[in-house]
Amino acid sequence: MTVLAVIGVLALLIFVHELGHFMAARLQGIHVNRFSIGFGPILWKYQGPETEYALRAVPLGGFVGFPDDDPESAIPPEDPDLLRNRPVWDRAIVISAGVIANMIFAYLVFVLQFGSLGVPAVNPGVLIPRVIVDAPAETAGLQNSDVILSAGGQTFGQGEGVQRKLIDVIQSSPGTPVDLTVLRNSQQLELSVTPQIDPATGDALIGVELSPNYELNDDGTVIFRSARNPVELFSVAAREFQDKTKLVAGGMLSLFTNFADMAGQVGSPVRIVEQGAGLANDDIRTLFPFAAIISINLAIINILPLPALDGGQLAFLLIEAVRGKPLPMRLQESVMQTGIFLLLGLGIFLIIRDTTQLEVLQNLGL
């Protein structure tokens, strides 16, 4: 059941993405002749006045079709409402709408998550999950699981922005001792730490990880409470959306800057389903953040300026806007076909690799 739930989530995210393209086109009066979720044989279809809606056998994909290059289309080639005859800006809206839809959907998932399950209950202070060895924090006497209640005379309450406040205090005091009030095992301690400049970034650091000081149950899980008002609900969802977007974007950047070490973390839909099912087995509520993070992933991957992706098509439009005319169609088709070939090859490789590494196969000794 959890595997089906994860596949259902992925199919929903693809539907949202394609619906973004579809709605952006239809709202501008642009002709659309196909709206399909999935690939392969058609399981169900409905022919509307202009558009064919179809559900196909393999739910991990989809497309929106335009009659521009359909030889069977009765729409004349000079029709102003064909996508290719629209101004660059209109086409850019259609192409980017899928990415925008996925980002909006991810935020709304967080709103639904915190609205239905509650927002995390937070105690005063900033939790220190880990102190880096030989860093200024360790020299000052800070330990794992300490809670910083105040720094530099500034007290940290229960607000979600207290981590940022602590960072600001540290970064504004390079080489200058900062007095800390620390809570350790129900006992308050007074410590002093001297931030040092990180040669790589130029920032003043003390060498700790930071986390909200969540209120925990006896089993170590976070306690959730109802949002006090809609403003808190939407604010907490916005912060979570921002944090997860930074996390995904940072991971994507690391993939390009440090590909050799990060390549093993690239997964096919097989791995995504496996990991999502594992999370859902532990707690079905994890499908909320899973859906949001995958939706953000889908948006960021599609906006990359690579052939066969939305970002690649936007790159062609940018070149057209600068040149005043599009690149030759044969060149565009060659680039897109090469991109599709490479992406399909990578996808097949990842699917084979991840399928052979499935835990269930390993348990069978295969």
C-alpha cells in the first residue's frame, strides 16, 4: 500500500506540473490538443471539444501536446493562437508554468501538513545538536545538546527566527568574545566563545550546528500543537518551504560542483519510490514533506538550462529574444533530440542500477 501511495504522490506531482503548462496555455487562448498523464499504452481517454485527455499505463511522466507540428491538425499554420506564433513572453509563461505550479504546490503541501498535523512546539533558545571538534565552541566548553538561551546580551525566546538572531550575533563579533547563557541538563551555565573567521567564506563562525529547540515527547519525537492563527500557519509553512528549497538547491549545486562524490546520490524513480515507501512505512505523515521536497526537486531540475527540459526551451526563447529571431528549427530539433537521448540513457542506467540494488532483491540473495 505504501508503494502505491508513493507512486500516487509522484503521479500527482507530474499532474500538477503538466496542469501548470496546460492552464497557462488555455488561459491565454493558446491551442492545446493533448493532455496526457503517463507514458505508454492509453488506459483511458476523453476527447473534449479541442483537447484529448488521456491516462496512460506508466504514471511516472506526462506531457501537454500542441497542434503546431501535428500534420493531422485542422488548425491553419498561420493561426495566431498556435503556440509557435505567440510572442516570446507568452511562450515563456507556458513553458515556465509547470515549474511555478510545482513550487506553489510544495508550499500548499506544507500548509496542509501544518494545518492538519499541527506546528512544532518550540521551547526558548537555540539547540546545538553537534559541536565540531577543535572549533571555538568546543574550546569554550559547549557540548552536544546544549541550548543557548542568550548571546551577547540578547535573549532568545520561542520564535522561529532565533537561529538567525544567534548567527547575526556571532557574525558581528569576529575575534571578540561573546558571552553565552547555556542550558545543560536543566542547569544554566555562563560561557564565553570567540568567533573565528572562516578562510573559505569570510564569515565569523564558532563551529556548531543549530536547530530549533523543539519540545519533545518521552520517545524523542517532536510535539505538535495547533497553529494559533492563520498568520502563524502560513508563516511556518513559508519558512519550511524556504528551508527545503535551499536544501534542494544546495544539493543540486553540489552535484554539479562535486559530481564525483555526489553521483551516487542521484536516483531513478525506482529509488524514489523505494525511499518514499520506507518513509511511509515508518510514518504515513512523512508523505507530506516527501511530496513537497520531490515537487521542489521536480521544479528545480526542470528549470535547468538543459535540452529536453523546460529550462532548455527557455534558453532557446532567451536566445530568440536577444537575436530577434529564433534559432534554425533543425538546430533546435538536433539539440533537443540529443538531450532526450542522453536523458533517456541516464534514466535507463539509473533504473537498472537502482533495481539491482533494491533491498528486497538483496534479501533474496539476488
